Amino acid sequence: MISDVFVTCAVTGGGEVKQANVPITPEQIADSAIEATRAGAAVVHIHVRDPKTRRGSRDPALYREVVQRIRKSDVNPVLNLTAGTGGGLTLGGVDSPLPPDPAGTNMLGALERLVHVEELRPEICTLDCGTMNWGSRSDLIMANTSAMLCAMAARVQELGVRPELEVFDTGHLVMVHDLIKEGLIDGPPLIQLCMGLRYGAPDDLTTLMALVHRLPPRAIYSAFSIGRMQLPYAAMAPLVGANVRVGLEDNLYLSRGQLATNAELVQRAVEILQRIGVRVMSPDEVREKLALKVHAREVKVHV
């Protein structure tokens, strides 16, 4: 068990949503991240959405507005921007997989997936450490080849940004060890154990412990589960040496039938942690623990 834990809030995600409690516009996403920080989150994990379609977007202008709003606020969370968009590959069907279906494919090159990271220089960005099927009876694959991940890790390292290595199953930890062995990850390695996704690691304790036992030495890691197990994981994570992640990207509800806000989910996680004797860390404490490089709060954009 660890006695000092940081909380990450995953503010909105990139999946399709119908519920009204999910922030959509840059202003809503930034305001929700700020409120989550005031509730006790040290790290805010940011996706952006097209305000017209409500779907996930990779538009750098949307990221720019969210980041600038947060940086101009009276709070100073650790910024964690996703680099996961741009890996969607939808095959043409079970009998004719090629060419891919352009309507569901958004594959991008390694550097193109990092355009917003290069411009805005957050302290952390995510790297999804493997390929996996996505959705029941679907032809969609979230494609992250080893060559792509090595190229992205090298560029992130050059930018002075800490990668959060997203692990969705046991094989993804093999990729984590390879990236470390090749010198592409500066210490301490930061890892997120993502549990409960269909065709990924299930959220049972046995699977979680299997992942924990395969972590690299000196890793700093978090663990979360999607859906109704999100808040139980807030209690369980410190018991296995992990930090905590909550937020509307992974779970929409505070309790059965009660839609949540990000601040409410963070507040509930903080209450759980404090009741079991765990201290919640501040953003600056996380910066020190992870040896993060703090970039200018105002990033100059060269057009």
C-alpha cells in the first residue's frame, strides 16, 4: 500500500456520448478541468471534442483554447494531453477487409499525432502501448504498432514531455519494457493500468495483480476501471501501490441513475482515499515526484 496518492481526472474522452453531463466545448472542458482541480485532482487528462458533432477531435485549435484557459486560471494542474487519437483503423468488412473503410479510419503518422503536444508542451501526454480490437462485432482496430510507438516515444522525449504509458492488457507491458530498454523513456516510467475495457484486461483483482507484478522497476503507476467499478478502484488502487484516476471519460455516474460532474467524481475519490488514511497529493508534489519539466504557461504559436 502507498500512503500518498495523486488523482487524475479524465475530463471528457473521445467516444460518442449522448448524456448532457459530458463537457463538449473548449470552455466547458476547461471549466470542468478547473473545477476538478479545485476538488482535489492533481492531473487533468484532456481530449477535445468538435462542438458541432460532439465527437472526439484532434483539432490543435481546440486543444489550444482548452490549455490556454486552464493556464490562465487560478489553478495549476499538471496537464496531460492525449496522443491516442489518430490510430483508428476500420477494415472494409469480414470478407473484404481491404481497403479500409474511410468513414471509420483516422490513421495518422507518428509526428502528426503529436502536433498539439509539440505546440502546447504539456507536462504529460499519453502513449497507448499496443493494438486492440474495439467494440463488439466491429471492424474497428485501435492500431499502435511497435514502430509507431518507438517513433512517438522518441519525439516526446525530444520535446521534454513525460509519456504516460497506457496499458490495456498484459502484452502491452512487453512494449513498455522494450521502450525502456531502448532508452526511449526517461525515469521514472509513468504507467496507467486501464482495466475493464472490452477485449482488454478485465477489472478483476487477479488480472490487476498480474499486471502489477510485471511492471518495470521504480515505475510510478495508476490504475482505473471504466463504468461502475471506477470508484471502487479509487479505494483499491492504493492497496496495490497505484495512484487513482476518475472522470467522465470512463464513467458517467456518481451512483446508480445519478449523473456526475468531474468535480463530484474527484471529490468522492478524495473522500474515499482520506477515509482509508491516504493523503492526496498536490499538483506541485506530483511535478516533483515525476521529475516533470514545466514549460511556459503561455506558449508562443508560430504561424
